[in-house]
Amino acid sequence: MNNTMTNKRNLIDAQKFALYAAMASISMMFAAFLSAYIVKQASGNWLEFSLPSTFYLSTVLVLLISAVLHKTKSFINTLESGLYKSGIVVALVLSILFIISQYTSWNTLVDRGVDLKGNVSGSFLYLITGIHVLDVIGGVVALIISAVYAFIFPIHTHPEKGQKFDLVVNYWHFVDVLWIVLFLFLMFYK
């Protein structure tokens, strides 16, 4: 029996492993995009433009999402159901605001003449930020599922709820850090 418990403790949680594998894959994909960006930019014919101010708002929003989710995670341990539910809802609203701010940024760029067809620099910007928004939408889906779970089941009835929500929080921290890296890259590597 003791040997079985030791083996169980050494096993990697399958869901956590899947999440980390997905995050590694996403990171590699963005590394490839940024590498292609650098190579293509060096070949010339590159349109330089300033980023819309709404990208700065997006950055503030992702920092707030991480802060809210980090704090929300602590409410599971203290069994503060109302604060836990509120935290998820606030993070969900901030996430939707992030998507809206990205859409607004794209519209601003189009108004400035930066579109998908005009110059490859604009195409890269839309590709990089658009794929990131898809990652955010994945996080929104996870938050919706978390919200449904939070409003249907009391915290104390599912001790694994904290472990599941921890996966959501870890994914969001990853998405948030990824945005900051992408934003800084786009801001400084012109």
C-alpha cells in the first residue's frame, strides 16, 4: 500500500500536463511568428506605424485579469463563495473588454491605412494579435465553465474545484504574459 501511495504521488496530473504542453505549443507557435516577423522585416518594404493607444488599454486589462484571478483563487481556500463568484464574473467582463479593445485597435489601424493586404507588416500584426485573441477566447470559455460551476455547486462540495480553477488561473497568467511579450515586441521591434 505504501508503495502504491508513493507511485501515486509521483504521477504527473494529466490535466496539468496537457495544459503545460498546450502552453509550450502556443509559445513555440508565437516564437515562429516573431522569428518570421524579424526575417521579413529585414528583407525591406516594411511599413512602420505606431500602435493604437487601445493596445495599452489591452495591456492594463490583462494585468487586471491576472490580479483578479490570482485573488479569486484564494477565495476557494477560505470558502468565500460570493467573492469567488464575483471574481470570476469580474475576470470574465475584463476578458470581454480585452477582446473589444483588440477589435477597436484593429479598426483604428484600418482607419490609418494599415490593413491585411497593403503591407506584410500589417498582416503580421493582425496575425499575431488575432491568434492571441483566439487564445483569450479559449480563456473566456474556461471562465464561463468556471462561472457555471461556481454558481451551480457550492465550494465545499467539490474539493477538486480549487485544482480545476488553478488550471484556469495558470492558463490566464500564461495568456497575460504572452500578451505583454507580444505587445513589447510590437512596440519596440519596428
